[in-house]
Amino acid sequence: GSKYCNIFCNLNMISNVSSQFFSHCRYLNELKEDDSLCRQAQTSGAFYLFHNLSPFLQQVGKKYLVPQLSAAEMKRILEKFKETEQWIEKSVLIGCSDEHVPLFALDLGALEKSVIESELKGSFTDLRKALFVVDGKDSPLLASAQSLLRWHDSHQYCSKTGQPTQKNIAGSKRVCHASGIIYYPQMSPAVITLVSDGSRCLLARQPSFPQGMYSSLSGFLDLNRSVLPFRQNSK
């Protein structure tokens, strides 16, 4: 009896996790597709700040935290500058919490960095450095946020008409109203490999790395190439 009870409990737990996952995905999709709903979510969501693609961190003791600013805190900061509402709408949706609090990223690169850092008692840090010091749960969000912000920054004009493109409120796409073309963020498949002989591994670095920083080998895949390694027939 206890065996079947345990199986039932495990199945029930899996069902609950699946239900939460699909509810999470459904809510995010609604925010991406409905501009008015997403605009409303901006008033109750949390914001991650960036400055020229560098995330904002706060040091507390020996720990580095990634603050999530409320809409009220964002308004207070942005009131020191002009066009507050316009700045909020430049944010992009990057996810939501388990409690369905929408999470946004906003790059304030056009504003004075020192004013923001002084006001919030922190600093904007290069993403590569930040990923080494922040909590593991924050790393994927910071990386996703920077990638999406970078994509918007480099796709402000239509490649066919040369006319400006406009993002939807969530930032899940950009539209050229002159041609009707819709642009979506592209994915670039990559491979990261640790080359090892069992006791040693091969690492690499480039001039932009800070002193003492090394990386495993990585590279992008060409179109139509498989992620599976090519094996030559030895016969």
C-alpha cells in the first residue's frame, strides 16, 4: 500500500509542477501578444536595470545582489530625467516569477550613469564579470535580458525598406509598418566544449578578458550543421 501511495504522491507532484509550468508559459504568451495587458503589467512588475548592456548590481557584504526594482521605484528614479513613461515603455519582458510577477529589463544607457548608481547605491558591471559573482538563479535572466536588449538595439531599422521598426510593448518582436515585415529575435546555436585528457583541460582567453580569466572552447554552428560531432569512418 505504501508503495502505491508513494507513486500516487509523485505523480500528483509531477502534475502540479506541469500545471504551474504551463500556467507560467500561458501568462507569458498573453503578455507578449496583448500590448494593453503588458502595459498594465509594467505598473506591477519588477525591473532589472542595465546601462549600455551592463547589468546593475549592489554589493552587500561579500555578496553581489541583482536588485529587482518596482514600478514605483523606477518612476522615482526616472523622475530625475524627462519622459518617464516613454522610458518605461522601452523595457522588454524577460520572464515572470513563480508568483506571476512580470519581470522586465530596461537599458538606461542614454542617461547619466553616475546619477543612477549614486541614487541606488550600486554599480553597472560588465556581464562577464557579473555572472561570476551573482546568484545562479539570476544568471540566466541577466544573460537573456542582455541578449534581447542587444537585439533591439541592432534592429531598429528594416533591412528591406530602411524605415524605423517599432517593438511591441513586451519587446518580443519588431514591426516595419512601411512593409508589414515582422522581425523576431533570432537564435544562434552554439557549442561549448571542455577539452580534457582526464586530469588537465584546455582553456582559452582573449585580450578583452580581465586578468586571470579563462574560458572553455566555444563556437557558433553554421546553417544546416548538426550539433552532433562529425565522425570519420576509420575503415
